[in-house]
Amino acid sequence: MAISKRVAGIQPFYVMDILSRAKALERQGRDVIHLEIGEPDFPTPPLVAQYATDFVRRGEIRYTPAAGLAELRQAIAKHYRDRYGVQVESERIFITPGASGGFLLAMALLLDEGDKVLLEDPGYPCYSNFVRLFGGIPSLVPVGASTRFHLNSEILSATWDHRTKGAVIASPSNPTGAVLRPDELKALVEELERRSAFLISDEIYHGLEYDEPSPTALAFSDRVFVVNSFSKYFGMTGWRVGWLVVPADGIDNVEKLAQNLFISAPAPSQYAALASFMEMNLQELEQRRRVFQERRDFLCDHLQKIGFSIKTIPSGAFYVYADCSRFTSNSFDFALSLLEETGVAVTPGKDFGKNAPESHLRFSYAVTLDRLAAAVERIKSFTQRGLGVRR
Amino acid sequence: MAISKRVAGIQPFYVMDILSRAKALERQGRDVIHLEIGEPDFPTPPLVAQYATDFVRRGEIRYTPAAGLAELRQAIAKHYRDRYGVQVESERIFITPGASGGFLLAMALLLDEGDKVLLEDPGYPCYSNFVRLFGGIPSLVPVGASTRFHLNSEILSATWDHRTKGAVIASPSNPTGAVLRPDELKALVEELERRSAFLISDEIYHGLEYDEPSPTALAFSDRVFVVNSFSKYFGMTGWRVGWLVVPADGIDNVEKLAQNLFISAPAPSQYAALASFMEMNLQELEQRRRVFQERRDFLCDHLQKIGFSIKTIPSGAFYVYADCSRFTSNSFDFALSLLEETGVAVTPGKDFGKNAPESHLRFSYAVTLDRLAAAVERIKSFTQRGLGVRR
């Protein structure tokens, strides 16, 4: 089959190899602890489920407007006022099928063939592929502990060239959990505006912060694009509902794109999401956040004791990106062998870019503290037996 | 804002002007009959709603595999056996967020910058925009009554050039409701294969046929791409769930794309869709199909009596694409004025291409027979008063 150049350039996710081996082991009766997972382990919040079933029972489940339910767009605008003290007109908010839908819209709007986009490395692998999808060129910028795994305005200036059209940042970051400070984010926004370049700020892990809250890029400019979702903090992964905030002069074009690309986000999910901002639900989510925080503390502490190096303590999301160079020079083989020997599944660094992936692993803490403790014991014994050192 | 060339090339849907005027009239207390609608007027089938609420109550609403729930893919494979007598391996079936998601995957897989794609004109306007999205060039091929508003192998050969990479067809067609005969479809499939070109067959209106069933392109080749959805025949528009069938050697690449573009289709919608193929539900859908058929007969009959010309009686979907040249040389102005004077909303031809759009209107019959009768009365009186003749 004659496939497009862009598809040929898309890497598979290496974690899929881990996952498929994990499933094979489970079929053999082995107990696998899943620290490779990218979704919270909590069920849909009860009030959200209730809103969904009430809506479905009424039976009239139609296409919504392409931009989404007006009530939900207004509820999100209120969320920006209540949580961040930022004014965002609801007309600028588009409801999308997950954060993925937001990236599709923003990239389709902004990119022409050959446009370069700066991406933090390590970072979420799909960004590169969204850029490629529309003929753009992903430009991976290595970021490390010295800037707490984030782009900043100096790195931006140093890596800029005439083909660069903009940047994508994510705070809290996947895989590092690192949070950008407000002054850094502000400087980055201003530097990009000075260059008439776009910023897409991925704020999907907002709310899942354990030390200080993440600022929204919208606090510093109404020219940025903000992608967010109900998947992570709001615990609605399988529902596929998120949002994109666009500058006012982008509304008409993004609406055209949404009409063509999605028609609308799923209606039951949009109605369900309306419950997200109810006080009762927010209390439930805060409770969950504290559970995540406890797990983070536990996991960071124990991984360090075992001998992993964590250069920046993750302040958000539910991941620890740990340096495993004391045990291996090939994190992918290490991950496969850890799984094989102990039944602990983790994600290899090479899913997150080209910046020292062979010495990093991502540990997710979307499992209970009990399971996390069991995983830590297994990992400890694995490393003590020297099994991690394979080549 | 610097927007991409592709977005600048996307036409807005003119029906949006009609819709927004219709809403303004409704706010003034006017009764509007909506014959511009592209979705069935029936509620979600009860069994489907039941499956959804049962699933949501269990609370574990996670990402599904990128290709979709295995049970649903198997149920669709069984549907191909039961309904068409065609064998399709479930591994070739990808569950997508509506048919839109299927087009995204197929076009992203197949198109490089500058590739030409043949499209039937009149046809569904989003095809052009999906082609443009990935740098392709939509090539509108005028089709008329002589080929019952469809591409055929002769037209294909006559319009082919070295940049052409494939074609999209839709049967039953939106806006014409025309159904391709099996021999015509077979010849088309063979002609495209002879040219090593792709065919994307949009079968979203399958099941809504009133004279003879539509063949699936899968009956003639396992190299075609078939887009379908639970939206129309299965009555699940707002749920956003559809499917894409791909050739076996496309599976890995389409899976990579799905992982990146969607993560997965909405889980509650996928579980709900499982009910679609239950005998009790199929009986309900057959009942609905007969209601549509009655409306089609009524509307075609009366529009012709009023003086509209219907060159090919629509055999499927829920649209009549009628020639209004006896009344106007500008169907868009006619539609606006019909709405203003009588409160009947229809879709102007120019939403469907460049092939005599000014002399065509699309009438949807996704309203009750009573409302259809009222609409017909209003249209009749409007044309008799000569109000349609404005310029």
C-alpha cells in the first residue's frame, strides 16, 4: 500500500511492546503491577456518572453545536475565573473529543508544510506526530534539570530559526511531572509574542499538583492556545472530552475546522462533564489529588533509596521520570527484563524523545499505595540481584 | 493571526446562515420546520440507551484500545457476514469517533501534499476539506442524472490524470440519496485497482434504503477503505461512534494514527453501540426505516406536484435533492426567502459543490409526516405567490 510520508515518520509507542508482553504474562496467570499506565485508576466520579445516565435516559442525544454545549463552555469560563482569576470569554472555548481533538484543531489551524515547532524533550510523543500530520517539522529541544525539564525564553531564543513558527509546552509535564513557575511561563509567552509565534500550552494535568499550582498561560496573554481535558484531574479518560481555548480572531476558523473534523464532541460526555465543576465533585477530586500526592511522596522516596536518581521532584501529574543509569545503559531492555522477572510494567524513556532516553524510565503512580509498595519491593529485589545490569 | 493555507481554503457551510436565521426567527416566536437537518429525528434506540447506562453505572470508563473494543469490532465483522454475506476480519475494523474519525484516519494514511482525489459533485462538503487538511487537492467531478449522481468507471477514466491517487464515493449519497448498483460499484472498484488507486467508500447511510439495498465495496475487494457509522441508520448521532475498515496491510499504520489522533473513541458510546446489532434493536430500526420510506414517498410526490424536478428518485438516506430552477436561478436566496416568508428551512445547493448548486435545494425528511405535510403546504403557497422568483 502506498502510504503517506507523514505516517512513515510516526514512531510506534514502545510501551505497546511492554503492554502486550504484560498481557501475555497475565494470561499465564502472572500478577502484573501496571506502572506504565497513563490514566488515573479512580472510577468516573459518581456525580459525573449520574449526570450522564440522567441525560441518556432522556433519550435526545443529538449532535451538539460544533463548538460544544453552550452551558459547558460557560462552566469552563467560570472555572477560569474561579480557579485562576482569569477572564476567558466562553466563545473562545471549544469542546473537543479529548485533548487530542484540541491538538488537531490547533495544529490544523496553525501549520503549513515545512513549519518548525519547538517541543520539549522529554515530552509527550504525540506532539511530534500532530506536527507531522500537518506537514510541520517537530524540533525536539533537550531540556533537563537545570530548567526543571522545561523550555524557557533563553533556550527558545537560542534554538530559534526563520522556519520556527511556535512552540508546545506542557506543565505539569508528561513524563517529568515538572511544573513551570509563573515568571518562567510569563517570560516564555512574551518571548513568543515578540516573535509573532504561537504557543500551545498543554494544561491537561492542571489540578494534579502537589506543591504549588500551575499557572495557566491565559493569565499572561489572550493570544495563546490552551489545550485541556476532563481526562486526568477530572477523572474522565474514557469519555473523550476536553477543550481548546483560542484567541478571539481564531474563533471562526476553528469553528469551521471543528464542523469538518468532528461535527461535535460526544454529547453524553459533554453533559456528564457539566457535573465536573459542582462543589460536591470538586471535593471528591481534591480527595483524589491528596491520594496521588501521598503516592508521589512514597514512590519518589523509595525509588531514590533503591538507587534511581530523580533530578527534579515531580510537582504534578502522576509520573516519576527517573534516571536508571546506575543500573543500565539501555532502559528499554531494563524495562522488558523488569517486567519479565518481577511483573512490574514501566514505560521506557525512548517513548518521550531523544534526550537520554536510554537512561530514563517513567513510573506512573496510578495504582493504590499497596500495589505501589509491592512494586517497589519487586524493583528493589530486582536491582539488588543485579538483574537490571544486562549489557 | 497567521493561519494555515488549508484553513483559508475551507468554505463555511452556507446552511449555517440558514440555521442561525432560523434560530433568530424561533426566538421571535415563529414556528420553523427544519428540513435542513442532517440527523434522524428519532431518539437513541431504547436498548442502546440501556446498554450505555448499565455500562456507566459500573463506573469503570477507561480508554479502550485505540482500535476500539474487541467485542464491538467482532460484532461489526458479524454484521458484514449477516447483512452482506461478506467476510471481514475484525482486526481490519477500527472504531472511530464518528465517520469523521474514519475519514481522518484514511486521509492521513493515504495523502501526501499535491495528491488529487476525485469526489462526486454534488456530494458531502467535508470530503474536500479532509483532502485539503492533509495537503491533497480535491477534484470535484460533476455527476448527474445520467449516472444517477454517481461516479462510474467511464467518468473515472475520463477525468484521471497522473496526480490522481484515489476517489471517494458515497452510496446512498448525501445530498441526492442515490444508490450505486452492484455492477457499477464493482466496475469502479476494479478500475481503481487497475490504476493502483485507493477507494474510500462512505457507507454511512447504509441501511436507510427504500428500493434495493446498497452493496458494500467490501464485497468486491479487500483493498478498499470503508467508512461507516452508528449515526444514521443506527440512530446514534450525538454518541460519535463509527468505524473504518482498512486493508490488512494498513492495520499497523492505522493503529499508530489512531493512538496519536484519538487515543480511543468514547467508551460509553462503544458499549452503547454493542446493542445496535441485537435482534430487538434491529426490529426497531427496521420500523424507523419504513417511516423514512413513507416520508420519502410523500415528499417526492408533493415536491414534484409543486413544480420541483427530481431527476433521480432518492433510494436512500433521508434527503431529496430537488431542482428548483422553475422558481429561481439562485437557490440560496430562495432558501433564505422561503425561511423568512414561511418558516421552512432547507439547505442550499452550494453546500454540496459547484455542479449547478444555484438550481438545487436539499430537503431533509427527518421530521414527522405531519410536519412534512405542513412544510409542503407552506412551500406550495410560497411558490404559488411567486415569492420564490426574486431575481
